[in-house]
Amino acid sequence: MDFGFTSEQEMLRRSFADFLKKECSPDLVRQFWNDEKGYSEAIWKKMARLGWLGLIYDGKYGGSSGSFLDLFILFEEIGKVLLPSPFFTSAVLAGLIIAEAGDELLKKAYLPAIISGKKILTLALMDEQCRYDHHSPRIKAAMAEGGKYLLDGTRLLVPYANAADEILLCADLKNGCTGPTIFRIKSKSPGLIYTPLKTIYGENKFGIQFNGVEAADETIIGAKGQGAAYIETVLPRAVLLKCAEMLGGMKHVVDSTVAYARQRHQFGRPLGVFQAVQHHCVDMTTYYEGSRLSAYQAASLFSENIPCAKETAMAKAWCSESYKKCTWIAQQIHGGIGFTEEYHLQLYFKHAKEAELSFGDARYHRNIVAAEMGL
């Protein structure tokens, strides 16, 4: 069985890697931790011109009609450098929801703008207890005079809300047709209150309070009451792309730590000659290779439209724990310098924790695997 890339995929991977290595240094990542916008507009525009934002979208909207596996390869390379950008929330999550749920008029109005990078959208999924509540949204949409809805509630950890033109969210309709329904709200709408949230990883995230925010029928995406179903079609792709990010991060951590063990001398010898350090490096490589096989199996199945709920959950559970373990071991080999903010390793340690908790941790996904096994 051939687990290698096709020549086209390898060419894509190299082009992704070359661009990101040139444009996104660890110093740039740290710079945008404390930047109000949180990402480089120059890199964003370059990615749009290269066609990355439209990699999986149909050509009639300005996309490249690529496969999901192509996008998976791109996000693995993004994970190696930890590129800060609204790519994931705008061109993937929000874009896919519009592609899945929107009518042709909405797709033509939004997808070309998202793909070109001219419009940035973000998806607000978490309630005030940091739970994904799209099946039973805690944010409410009550009918008001004039046929409009009033949205009330809180969303937490909304990525790049400060840079977004519009916010997508799932709210519970309380009049007429009830149930989870997706709305698109302009980010400058009256009644929105933004609170910057400092996270362990440093990515720009916000709490958003909706205080009687008006929304018309035209702002509803898809059928009323079907919002949870639309989001469920997108979440497996979000989970797998987080696995891709974690693979990239693990690859960087393993390679940089092995290089450090070869170069760093202690007691007159390289660290790598000590058996304990060798075994640590072997453990890291084992975690990475196991994660890569699991994640690529799931991504390949998904790309071929083969049901893979169990494989996807297995990949997320394994990658979440393996990435965290790799960064723990790497910090032990590096010693105290591995924990300092001046050194690059701490970026990956923090990213591992953020990625672990995104879209369900290992325990959550083990429960999915158990259910798929009929347990």
C-alpha cells in the first residue's frame, strides 16, 4: 500500500512549505501575539493571491477545486510554523457553512469575497461555559416587531472577531419555526460588546455579548431549525484540519529537538549519545509517526467520501495526546531554556494545549470511538 504523495501533492506541499518558511518566522508569530489585529495583512493577501483560501472551493466561485487532502497537506505545513491568520475560521469554517447551507445567491455573494481575502468571517460556536452548543443554543433569537429577530446571549473564544466583517452563529429561534438556526451578523451591529480574551496560545480571541442585536430573515443561512445539521457537516473537516496542524507542530518539535540533541554538548559529549536522551527522541518519533498514520488515514477516507467517523475521532484523540507528550519530552531534553518565551519551543507547547481542547479533547473523541464500536 502506497502512503506517499502524488507528484502533484508533493509539488503543492513544497510550494506551501517554501512560502511559509520564507514568510512566517517564529519571531513574527510572537510579534502578533501582542498585536491588536493578530495577523499579517501582507501574508494574508499573498495567500489569497496564491489561491490558498479557495483551495477546496468550486472554480465558479474563484476556487481551485482541490481535494480535502490538499487542504490537509496545507494545514500540516501551517502547523509547522504556527502561522497566525483567520484562514481557519474564515476560509474554512465560515466558508464551508455557506457552501453547505447557503443558496446559490448567497454563495455567489460571499464565497468569491472570502476566497479573495476581501471579506473575513468568523464562526462563534461556544457558549459562556465554553461548550459547543449548536444542538441546543443558549443564545436566543426572539421575534420582534417588523419581522426581525432580537439576539441575546454570549459567545466565547471567537477567533479574530476584531478583524471579521461578519459573525456566523447558531441561535435558537423562539417563535414560529423553532430550533438551531444560523445567522450572519455584521460585526459592527448595535448591541454587540467585544471583550478581548487572553489565551494560553496567544491567538486573538474574543468574548461577544449579544444585547438585543437585530437580525432580519435575510441574514439566516439555510433552513430555519437546521443549523445544527449544517454545522455537523463541517465539524469533521475542522477536527481533521486540527489534526493536520498538530502533525506539523509535532514534526517541527521532533526535528528541532533531535538537532538540539546532536549539537548540544554536556560533559564533553553530545546529548544524543546518552541512552536516556536517545529513548526520549525515539518516543517522540513514535508518537509522531503513529499520529501521522492515523490522521492521514482519516483524511484520505474523508477526501474520498468514505464514512470515517471512527477514524476521525481516533486521529483527534491520538494526535491531541501525542502532540502534548512530544512537547513535554522536548522541554525535558532542552532543559530550562525550553520553557522561556525567548525560545521557540514554548510556542509549540502552548499550541499543543490549544489544539488538544479545540473541537473535543482525547476523552471526548474516545467516547465517539466507543459509540462507533457499539459500546
